[in-house]
Amino acid sequence: MSDPVFHRSGHLLRKRFRGYFAATLLVALSSNLAAAVDQVIVGNMLGARAMAAVGLTLPFTYGISVIYLLFSIGGSIMAAVAMGRREMRTASASFSASMWLIVLAGLLVMFSGLRWIDALAGLLAGGDAQLAPMVKSYLRPLLVGVLFLLIVPGCGEFVRLDGHPRLVSVVLVGSNAVNLVCDVIFISLLGDVSGAAWATVVGYLAGFLLLGFYARSPGRTLRLMPPSPALLSRLAAPITSGGFAGAVDMVLFMARSFFMNSIVLALGGERGMAAFSVCMACMSLSFIFVAGAAQTMMPIAGVLRGEDDALGIRFIMRQTLAFAVGGALVLCAIFEAFPAVVLGIFGLRGADELASAVPALRIFSPSLAGLAVTSVMIYYYQTMGRPSMSLFISLMEALVIQISTAWLLSRFFGLAGAWASFPLTEAICVVMVFCAARAVSVRSGGTLSGFLLLPAGQNGRLLDVTIPASLKEAEALSAKIAAFGASEGLDAGLAMRLGVAA
């Protein structure tokens, strides 16, 4: 019998990635597509002004996401590492603390937001007397139902990690389907943008009810512990530390959105803001692939990190970047080739509207590919326990580069300069990521390599293989393990027992 050539094919990781990716992509598809379709429905039923008002509330929406990222992402990373080490009680504690922290933060947002809703609406609308009442109408329902908006995606991170990705798909697809159906019904009944906001709340309420299937699942391993000061005080710091970079990224994204809203509203008025809302909706579409790939990567890479499997992490990251960047490039090609068709779907069909919106979409869309790279790397460095790298990318992307380029270009080129700041920012950021990783690698003295910053080599020699599920291959691998152990200096009897055990 000839000795097979043993090597690691990546088949098992590829199968796991694609199995999780299919479910996670469906989740990302439902949530991000729903955000875009919301704008489509509002634009067609209520007009460009209403769509502009909804677009002005994006900083608030990003602010809500800060809570979700800070607690659920940080907690899920901790839980994934604990599961990789088979410490299931620690994983359940991370899950419980994360969810209770989300509830407390959500209650704070709800009561404080409703108390100062007039000031918040005026701030988001930039003092525009016509848009501020519409912004307030859209904000009120979101504040009332903010707990559902936080708990559903927050809990979904842990449900997927616990081996129930299909249930997460059912929860988020179901909630967004309810949202879209209610959009049409509530907008028709109420006649303003508050109908779209109430539809969002009802959709997430449906998702919350669907999470009951996970609570009753006999196969789940994560258990919700009662809230206690000891639990929260012990885990709040490490959870927020793990999610800090992603939360700061969203805070900066919120600041960037607010700043860009101000520039666009000042230079282009309602028409410019409507065009910008379409660009942001198109960004949501690109995040179907970006978030789908990145959120698939995180639990798998977290477990691989717990197992010190650098080769597996490299393989998973190649898959992640291929899906994220490839999807963004496909969408970019569509937006470049058919901008008028895309804008028409959102209800912008007039000659004056298209005259300002078509250049906006064409200039903006190349930024999606660069955004895919930087977003994936922010998630990756979080998962690998390098929050400083994630924070550096976020700060430079949103606070330094985007704002400075938008301010400078808009002064010389008006609205066209504001649109051009997006692709320029992402191009600079991609180069910056590689340069920063190179600098860290050099400072490590060569112990870390590549932009993934993984160990350059293993401690000792490693036998790392994938085999087909056949008796012949298993027998050959058993002999190979025994020979490998003997060649590494193990006792011959021990080496043989290792081969038999495998």
C-alpha cells in the first residue's frame, strides 16, 4: 500500500465557514437589505424630503449600534475563546453579563432620549425647521422600542456562536420581513415617517418572540444567569474591553455621519441629503457581504485562537476577505453601470434629482471595496485580542482622514468633493492598515508576520493534516503519527500508542 501524501487541505474549515456563512449571510441580507428597502418604501410613499429626514437619523441608529457592539461583540469574543478552551461556565457567564448590560444601557437610552427628544431631533436636523418635526416623529417609536432593537441582534451573536446559525437566520429574517410588511401598512395608516419607525419596532418585537425557540432548545450550552452586582462588576471591564474597538469604530462612524450630514445639508439641501441617503443605503447593501463574512469569521477565528491554530486563522481570513471584497466589487459595478435605475428604485426620478444624485452615487461607490477591507480587519483585530489596532484604524478612518478630506475637498469642489472624500478615505486606510501591521511586525523582532500579525512559526515541528473519511487513510495516518512521534524523540511505545489513539 502506497503511503498517502499528508497535508492540511483546509476542507474542514472551508466547510465550517461556508456552513456558517450561508446562515450569517442570510442574517446580514435581511437586516441590511431591510435598511435599504425601508428607504425605498419611504422614498416612494412619502417623497425625497421624508427620505432625507430618515437619513438624518442615521447618527442615532449608529449610536444604538454602539451598545450592541460594546457588549455583545466583546462578550461573544470572550465566550468563543472560553468555548475553544472547553470552559463552558465561563462562556455562559460572558453571555449573561453581556445581555444584562445591554438591557441596562437600553433603559438608559430610552428614558433619557424621550426626555430630551426635541433637542435631539433639532440637533440631528441641523436646525432645519421643516425637517426637525419629521426627525422627531421617526425617533420617538425607536426610543420606545429600543430594548428590542438591542436584544435581538445582541442575543443573536451568542445564539450563532452556540451552534444555532439557522435559528439566528429565522429570527432576523422573520423580524425584518415583519418590518417590511408593516412599513407599507403603517405608513399608509399614519401618513408620515413614524409609520416606518413603528414598523421597525414591531419587526424586532417579532424577532424577540422568535428567540424563545433558543431559550427552549435542549441542545444549547449557553445559559442565562440571574443578574447580580458580582457578575456584572467582574465581567463588565473585560467585555467592554473586547468590544471597545468596535464600539469606538461605530461612535466614530456616528460622528462621521453627523459631520457629513451637516456638509451635505449645507451644500445640497434636501436634494443633496436625499442623494446621500441613497448612498448610505447602498453602503448597507455592501455590508450584506462585509458583515456576513466578518461575523462568520469571528466565532471560528475565536475558537482557532483558543486552540493556537495560526494556519487555520490564515485560511479563514483568506475566505473572509474574498467574500467581503468580491461582493462589494459586484455592487460597485452595478452602481457605476446603472445609477439612474438604482436611484429610481429609491423614488428619485426627476431630472433635477438625478442631476445631483447620479454623480453622487458614481463617485461614492468605489469606496465600498476599500470599506470592505478595513471593516473586516477591524473585526479581525478585535477577535485576535488586538483592540489597539482596531481602534487605530477606526480613529484614522472616521475621525482623521474622512473628516479632514471631506472638509478640504468640499471647500474646493463643493458636493463633488464631499462625495470624493469617501473613496479617497478608504484608499488611504487600506494602505495604512498594511503599513501599521508592518510596523508592529518589525517591532516584534520578526515573531509576528504579515498583516494578520500571527506567529511567524510554531514552537517545534507540527503535523497538521486533513484526511478523507476512509479506513485506508486513517490506518496510514496512524502509522504516520507513530513515525512522526518517534522522529521527534518520543519513546517508541508512546509514539505507537499515539498513532493507535488517533
